[in-house]
Amino acid sequence: MEEVTKRNQEMSNSNKLNLSGIGIGTVVLTTVYTAVLASQLLATKHKVDYLYYKEITQNK
């Protein structure tokens, strides 16, 4: 009986470690994804600014 309880505790600890690993992986992937989106947004903003000021200076 004690052996079954010990196995259940070991499995529970293993499951907790797996969930922790999945949680950490999720945070890392979300951070990377957010950084990629932010860099794309910033690049688009720079391009729009460039085209806007180019248009203004050519029309003067």
C-alpha cells in the first residue's frame, strides 16, 4: 500500500514538473512572439513615416 502511495506521489511530482516546464515554455514563446510583432509594427511605422515625409517634401 505504501508503495502505491509513493508511486502516486512521484507521478504527481513529475506532473508538476511537466506543467512547470510547459508554463515556462509558454511564457518564453509569448515573449518572443510579442517581440516579433512589436518589431514588425515599428518597422511599418518607420516606413509609413518615411513615405509620409517623402510625400510632404516632394510636394513643396
